[in-house]
Amino acid sequence: MDRLSLIGSSAAFTRMLSLIDKFARLRAPVLIEGETGTGKELAARAMHYSGSRQDQPFVPVNCGAFPEGLIESELFGHMRGAFTDARSDLSGLVETAAAGSLFLDEIDTLTAKAQIALLRFLQDGSYRPIGSRVERKVDVRVIAATNANLEQLVESGSFRADLLYRLRILNLKLPPLRERGQDALLLARTFFSRCRQEQECRAHVLDESACNWFSRYEWPGNVRELEGLVYREAMVCDDHTLRLAAPESFSAERRIGFDRRLGRFNGAIYSTAKSLALEHFDRQYLIALMDQTEGNVTRAAKVAGKERRAFGKLLKKHGLAAGEPGRF
């Protein structure tokens, strides 16, 4: 698996791919941040399999799936008799990932004790299995991921600031699907094709004209939500043509409008909240205007009272590339 497994053509997505290519050539830890469903593990795999460690193990770990008292044992191993159920020596996942990459998803769920052990490992590559007096060293690249706000967790005292700095030597922020313009339709085509290969689907054609709401829907579940929608509708479709209808929540969301999104500003300082509000206004204004002018950039720029080139740059900034009628 490499970066080609990631699908998209928007400006935000292209920038992300560029960083993945750059980080793949480096050895430093990486922190991947993004909302649920944006493809954090897929990005980590692309980084691993595009780099010099591609022939070595890629070991994914969901830190939130381990019982609280077993995280350290799972990561660094233990010796026989180290605790009640330790009936034999056990190698940890760090050793399993030797010479390769260790992907730590939901890094924010690590206990305070496990954070200390991970911090020491990141500093010099050394660790000590539970119950052992002997330090071991191993060459492993750590790629961590989270959908949480780690700065807020640092402020609350539940995440170590020094660990955050060590993990965030290289930082990759994945764009949510709502900021990726027409990537949603491109992904829908891909998922539909995969579903037809994997399942017995009656539908063989995707009616793209019925998908003109894709770039306006918020996609709270991001790519994962889109994939689930396409697979579900394709498998139950009794027609030759698959016509994807907007989720029931879509019309209600448009009626409620901006007020529903104020929750995004919780905990933000005034200047940050203001920037987010303006960014949201720009995007919604552009989408509505391009709908009104049927994707004609010249007409839309005239209505907006802006020079065409400047208007085009604004579209590109928000991942809304110029399109033909019906594209918006």
C-alpha cells in the first residue's frame, strides 16, 4: 500500500499528499491529527510504505482498545512473574515493529504512566519490559494519531506537554471531507466501483447528477460516512442506476444553518472563533453563488463584485474548483 491508495484531487488533499511524500523520507516521529473518519491510519500506512522502511513491519495499535493496566505491557512487553497473570515472557509491540513503524492511534488515551514510558522511548529508543532490569534498544519510527485537541488536554493536565512536543516534531493535519470540494464525488465513484467488485450489486451506473449536494453536505463522519452511505445504498438498490439521496439530516442542517455549527467554537478565543466564522461564511457564500450561476466563474465573480482571478483564488482556497453546470 502506498500514497496511491489515497484518493482525491482538491487543493487541500494535494497539500496533504505532498507532506506525506516529504515525511516518508524522514525518520522523526509524526503526529497525525484529524477528525474521525478522515483516514489517519491510511495516511500512516502511505507514509510507511512510501519510505525506506516499506519492507519492514507496520504495526497498528489502538491505544484506546487496551485495558488501562495492560498498555505498558502490550507496548514494551513483560517478564515472567512481573505481575499475577504474567506466566511467561512476552515481547511488546515495540519489538514487533523493530526496523519498521509503530502506529499509535488514539494516542490521547494513554495513561500517565504509559506516557512517561513512551516519552523515554522516543528520546533514545530505549525501553525496559515490565519486570526486567535490563534496558533494550530498538529502531522504530513512531507515528501517532488523534482526533482530540491535545493542547486542551495538556492544559487540563491529562496529557504531557513534553510528550506532545516530542510527537509533533512532524505534524500532519488531515482536512475534513467538507473542505475537499469535489473529492466527495470522486470517492463515491471509487467506493461504488469497489462495492460492485466485492458484493452482488444490481446497480451498475452511478447517477452523478443526483449527487450535486455532495459539496454542500457537512459530512460529520467524513470519508468513513461517505463510504458507508455508498455501500449501503448500492447493496440495497434494485435499479440499474444508483441515485444517492442526501441524508435526512441534510435538509434540517441547512435550515438550522450556522447556529448549529457554533459548537465548533467552544473553548476558542475570540480571534480564532471569528476566523472560523468568516471561513465558514466564505465557503457557504461561494457554494451558493456557484449554484446560482451554474458553475460559471466569470458570472459568479461579477455577481460577487470581485475580479475574476481573485475570485478564482478564493474558490481554490476553499477547495471549490471551477466546474461545469450542475457540478455545484
